[in-house]
Amino acid sequence: MAAILQGGVRDTNQQIDNTPTLTTKFAVTDFTEDYALACNAEAGATALADVVATLIRELIRKGILDGTVSA
């Protein structure tokens, strides 16, 4: 089993009109790391999902989002 990445140090509740908002936690599982997406061809749902999952994982690592990722 792969290690689970957790992050989100900088992900804080923001207030809009003095109303607190909820923090969303992402949970990504069973993906393949993919940094390339051919936008001028039919990428397919799986390829798109892998790129989005990789992006979410990188944002969690940087502390921009909160969530967990496991491959």
C-alpha cells in the first residue's frame, strides 16, 4: 500500500460577509501520476482524472488545499 499524503497547513476558513465558510477536504485514491494532458486530442476520462488528481496532490503538498491522497 502506498503512503498517504496529508496536508493543508495554509488551508483556512475564509469569511465572506462575516460568515465563516467550511473547509473542503479532498480525498483522492487509486490514481496514476500524470503531468501531461493532450488537449487537442481525445484524452478520455481516465487521463483527465489522473491529471486532476496529480494537480490536487501537488496543491495539498504545497498547503493550498486540505485532503488526503493515496495511490
